Amino acid sequence: MLGFLSGAAFLVFSLLAWTGQVPPGAPLAMSCGGMLLATGLFLLSEAISKSGPHDKWRRSNVRLGRLSAFAGGLWFSAGSVAFVGYGWLTEHIAPAILGAFAAGFVLGIVGMRSDGRRAEAARVAVRRRGWLLAARREDDDLPPIEAQRRQDARDDLLRSIQAHLTGKTALEQVETQHRYLVTPAGNIGNPTDWPEVADEWGAFRSSFAEGDEIWGFNTVSIRLGLASGAEGFALLRDGRVVDCFFTALRGAG
């Protein structure tokens, strides 16, 4: 409500100042300070909330961490004080505001890098051989913000797979091509590091409903001579990828 009211006031005073109805200065600065304060308080509340921040970095799917939210709250709150105190800041207040700006900037850089590392760790955690959604079994033991990061990573994977489908196939054909999915472990040709792969394939197979389709996918790409990505099969429901099963992984990305 504070953000809405201050934003409306800022718009009104901006129009009045532009038309010459009121002099630019204190009213405009006060309304702008109110908007910055509302944003700062929102970010600070997100930083200390039980579930953590819900926002993401602009133009990315990286979720904002607590440190980044705190840094943003500090930055915007300091900005609100600067605008509200326009024209009467003393020499004692100005250094404190500049210090808050500097601290917010440094903490923001550290937080941004930390958020990127955590997002990558979540992506690696859910990108595993076998059934993609089987990794959800571990989410109940994670903090809410970390569980959300892993869900974001799954959503990213499904979007990538949707864009890299290679062709429609059938469950029986997949099992013929990849015998280790249905034959007992220990047979020649079975991956020795997939003790749960048969169970995961069975669960993935049983999730198909009438009208669902199975398609192959390949997201492998080569950059700087290194291959990264995954191969496997996707469950399509009404033309949209809702689940997948990895049969091969390349690289760490």
C-alpha cells in the first residue's frame, strides 16, 4: 500500500512539476523517497522471512538470496533517506548514507555471486541419470528456498528439453534400445553406477496416461571443444514436456 500510494504521488507531482503547477523539489523528492522506502522495506522483509525471497535476478532464472535481498533493501532504504532529506542533510548524515550505499553495493556483488553458485548447485543436483522428478524425494529435507531453487532448475531443464526434441518413439522401442532399463542389474552392458535405474524407469513408465507421448531429446552442445548436455526421453502431455528420463549426461552443465 505504501509503495502504491508513494508511486501515485510521485506520478502526480511529476506531472504537476512538468506542467509548472508546482515547483520541482521537496514534494517530488518526498514521493520518490516513499517509493524507495517501500521497495527497501519489502526487500528487507523478504531477507528475514521464513521462506526467503521470492524474486529473481532480472533477465535470469536465478533466485534472489537472503544476502542479495538485504543488500537491495539497504540500498533502496539509503536512497529513500537521501531523497526525503533532500536539502537538509548534514555532514554527519551524508557519510552514513554514502557508507550504506557502498555496503549495499559490496553485499550485492557478493550475494549475486553466491546466488549464481547456488543456482548452479541446484541444477547439478537435479540433473542426474534416471527419472528427473525422482529427485523430488530429497526436497522435503531441504529449506524452502533451496527446494525452490531445485524446482527452478527442473523447470529450466524441461524448457530446454522442449526445445530439443528429436522425434516421437514408443516405450517398447525405448526398452528394446536400452535393455538395462528392464533387465536385472549385473548383466553385461548395464551401467554399474545406476542401482536404482530400473525402479526409476518403472515409476517413469507408470506415470504415462492415455494420450501421452514419449519423444527423444538431445540437449548436448559443444562449446570451446567441450560437450555438455543430456540425452534421454521426454513425456509429452498435450504437446508439452512434463517429465523426462535421462539416459546419458555430458559434462557438468
